Amino acid sequence: MGITKTEIFTDQQNQVAMFAKAFGHPARVAILQYLFKINACICGDLVEEIGLAQPTISQHLKELKNLGLIKGSIEGTSICYCIHQENWTAMKTVMNQFLDQDIENKNNCC
């Protein structure tokens, strides 16, 4: 497999791609939706709610945490997860700028 050469792209292009990756799997979308729905940190098991094996859930949580969309804190033997509000707002700004390009550039091509 070739090198991705992310350094040849702008910071915004790399950010959009990273955030899009978060939404690139329905399990991560389901986890985010569930965290918003409960509107609290969850220390319990997401396996029953999402319906995937614990290692799979853990991998998706790790991806979301690495992207900064969720945060986790250790409480006893559990890690509690919730939406990282500040980073979520920043992500929305970046994605809206990208998605609103059609509003800014109203050409009549094709």
C-alpha cells in the first residue's frame, strides 16, 4: 500500500478527512448518537446498546477518543465516556465550512 502523503494537503483538508472517518462506520455514529441521547457520561457497557462485541466497541471508542470527539475518565475499574463538547463544536465549524462551499460558490457548471 502506498504512502498517504497527508503533508501535501492543507490542515483543513486533513481535518475534514479525519472527521469524516469518524462518521465512516455506523457503529461510531451509533455510539455518538447514544452518548448524545443519554446526555451524560456512560460507565456501563455499550455492548447491549450497540449490539457489537466488547473488543469492537472498544476499538470504535478508541478511534473517537483519538479524534477528540469523546473523552474518557477512569472511575474505579471503568472508563466513563461522554461527548467532548468543545471539540465537537470545533468539528462542526470545520465540517460546516467544508459543506457550505456550495453556498459560497454558486456557479452554474453543467
